Amino acid sequence: MNPFGIFLRFCRLAPSTAMALLCLVAAAAAHEVRPAYLQIDQIGPNRYNVMWRTPLLSGMRLPVALRFSDEVRNITEPAERELPDSVVERRVIETIKGNLAGEHVEFVGLQATITDVLVRVHLLGQPVSTTLVRPSQPRVDVASQPGRLDVAKTFVMHGIEHILFGYDHLLFVLALILIARSWRALLLTVTAFTLAHSITLTLATLGFVHIPRPPVEAAIAFSILLLACEIIRINNGQPSLAAKRPWLVAFAFGLLHGLGFAGALADLALPAGDIPLALLFFNVGVEIGQLMFIAVVIAAVGFARLLRYPPLVGRTAFLTTTYAIGAMASLWFVERVAAF
């Protein structure tokens, strides 16, 4: 059997329980966890503007508090402003001794969440430092000389995390894999999807295209549902554009998914000057995460060679997987339309 035939066989023999678990996890969170954001700008000797934004999840504020070291005091009391999706707190602080470089900032309560914090620090006469703080280590040390690769590393990791925890995008990519019928078709399909979402991600992030996020998220769910229907049509031997030209379908829907990716960068509320580099490295991270997912699926081909399932079991698993994708997409679509 040729390698792609083995790959297709694995797709059809994929245990339905694995997909069921994925769907259960996906039901809990699909692009619902937005990062918090801390921005510190030095405005004079030992004085700094602080902007702290925490997301609202289901109408509730993220239970994370900002704590500076004992060498830092407030010049102005924190002033809060509630937005539709977050709470923004602003204040002016002052360091008692020296400057903020070398001090640490803690995020109390972050370890009990699954939310990251993007920290941006701009000291006078120094390049901007950008760091992604994770719940496993809820503190950051302010660097006096930030490394040149800090921004690249931060946004690449954010892009990887966004795609790997973006279960709707992963299900869409999985559906594309199920539709592709040869290595050439798979390569063209993945390339078309990458090119398309890179185009709209760039246009939306730079402000040339603006579409409200709720309709985009609902349309993404609907695109997954349509692909699930196409998989069933192909399996039943019915004519399908997705079977003949999967790369064309991937490109069309990829334009839509790029708008969804752009929402992840919009959540960070970055200054205009940071957007170009953030866009570049975030997109690189998205592509790395996407390739990681595809590589894991293809790597399972080796395991599939050891399996010997009866044809009926293989067909049942394949159909169960497809219907699970469609059912999850239907649930997301209804939820997102209801949230308009």
C-alpha cells in the first residue's frame, strides 16, 4: 500500500473516542480565553504610566490582581473603565530607589486560570520589551536591556498557542486532511489555506478590512459544518467541488479564518508601532502550530500500519469522526449566532 493510502486508512480508522474527547474540550473553549495585557511606559525619572487590561469571561472579570514590589508606589490611584470585553485600569507609579529595571511584577491569581498576560515595557532610551507571562510562572522581571529576539519569541509563541488551542481551526484543518485524496492535493490544500488566511490576517490587522467579530466566528463554525457535509457527500460517491478542487475550497474559507486570527491580535490592543512585527511573528507562530498539528496526524501513519481493523469498524469510526466534527460545528454556530 502506498504511504498516502496508509494515511487515508488511518483517517478512516481514527478512534471515535479521541474525537469525542476533543469535542468535549472544544465545547468548553474555542477562542474564548483572551489574554490580559499590561503596558508600562516611562514618562520621566522614576515615573511610569501603567495600563492594565483584564478580559471579561462570561461577563465576569478575570480574577487576577497586579502587584508591584515594595520599591514601587502609586502616584495616582487606579482608575477603572469597563469595556464590553474587558476592564481597563490606569495609574501612574513611581519607584522609590533607582528605576523600574530589575524590579518584578506579580500577577496574583493568574496561576488559577488558563489565561496568559502580554507585558509590554518601554523604558526611556531603551527598546520596547515584550514578554508573554504564563500561569505556571505568574511574574515578570523588568529587563534593563531587552533582547532583540524577545518580541519575535513572544508573538511566535502566542501564534502557536492560538492555533493549538483554537479547536475550531484545528477541526477545519482536520476536515481538509480528510477531504484531500493525494499528497499533491494535501500540499496544495494546506498551502492555499495558509496563503488565504495570511492575506486577510494582514489586511484586518493593518486596518484595511474590518468585519465585526461575532459574525466572523459564526461563519467559521458554519464553514466547518459545510466541510463535514462535503466529507459525507464524497464518502457516498456524490459529486463535490471539495473533492475536485479542495485547494479552492481551502482558499475561500481560509480568507474567513484569517479574520478570526486577526481577532487574537486585536484582543491585545497593541500600539500601532508594534503591529507590523507582531503581525509577522504571530503569523509565523500560527503556521508553525498548524504544521505541528498536521505533522502529528501524519506521524500516526506509522502507528496505523500496526492496526488491523475490519472494514466495518473503519467505516464506523470514519463516519463517527465526521459527524462529531459536524455536530460540534453546529453547536458553535448556534451559540455564536445567539450571542450576536
